[in-house]
Amino acid sequence: MEEKRVEGWYCARTKPKHEHIAAANLEKQLSLEVFLPRLRVERVTRRGVVCSTDPLFPCYLFIRCQPEMFGSIRYVAGVSSLVNFGGVIPAVPDAVVCDLRACFESGQPLSVESRLLPGAEVAIAEGAFRGLEGVVLRMLPSRQRVELLLDILGRQTVVEVDRHMVYAEKNDLFAGLPALALPARRQAGCGLVSGN
């Protein structure tokens, strides 16, 4: 007797920067439930403060469907393939998606603050020290400032500058994710991120 295949969550790989396009097309063309967790990030760059919305898992999204839909999903614009291992497309446990969805209750992007950790290599985007590179010594959150160690005229000097004037040289958002979640989300018991 053939085992009945049931509806479940599956993971699809999208074309780069096409997560939102794939999600919209899957919902519109195939009427499937799609979960695309996103983060709203404020970064300081050489051009100033830039806000962006990025997927939590770049090039991936979750789809709730029957296995019979796999063939149709592969041909939706923006979708590259379904995640598979040796040709077998595994279901994502409902509990995993449920926990993730609890962190993104409203369906809106989760806001994160770009926190600079001690030891991070940074550059200054504006002001008298513009263009200089240094290392973060400590954050001064109550004053929205950061203490840096800069090489000024061949001498190591400690300076304090406005947080919005500094940007990370190596901006790896996901490596620092546990430190990025806003306190309100940490207190909500979201399993995605942990407190400091």
C-alpha cells in the first residue's frame, strides 16, 4: 500500500536577490502559503545611514504545499530549485517554521540594530576623522557614541565619535545576529536570537 503524501513545509532556493519575487509569484500563480522571514537593518556606510530589508536566509524561502506541487514550483519565476539531498526533497519540520514565525508575528521584517562589537574593524564616514580606520574599544549606548582606537599621525589615540559616523569594514550581519536583535524581541522569548 502506497503511503499517503501529506502537505508540509518545504524549502525553495531562489535566484539571487529574487526572494520577494519568488514569494509573490508562488502566492499569486499557485496560491501557496509562503514564509519569507526578513530583517530591517540600518547600516552606516560611506554614503551615510542606509536602511534595507534583507532576507534572514538569502536565496531561500519556505513553502507549504503538497508534494504533487513540486513540479509546478520549479517553473515559477524567481525560484531556482527545491532544496534536495540526493534527489530527495525533505520536509521542514512544522516546529521549526512555527518557531521562526513566532519571531516574525506580524509578517513584517524584524528590526535589528547594527551593533558594533569590541574589536570590530571600522572606518569613519564623516566628520573630522573621515576616512580613518580604527578598532572599536566599546559602545556607549546611552549617548549613541562609540569609543575607537585610531592611528592618528603614527600614534594610537582613543577617540569618541557619534555611532552614526562609523561603519563596519567587514559588515557580516548574520555572524553578529545574536547581538543584533532588539531587546523587545529577546524578551518575547524568540528562539532565533539570544540575549547578550
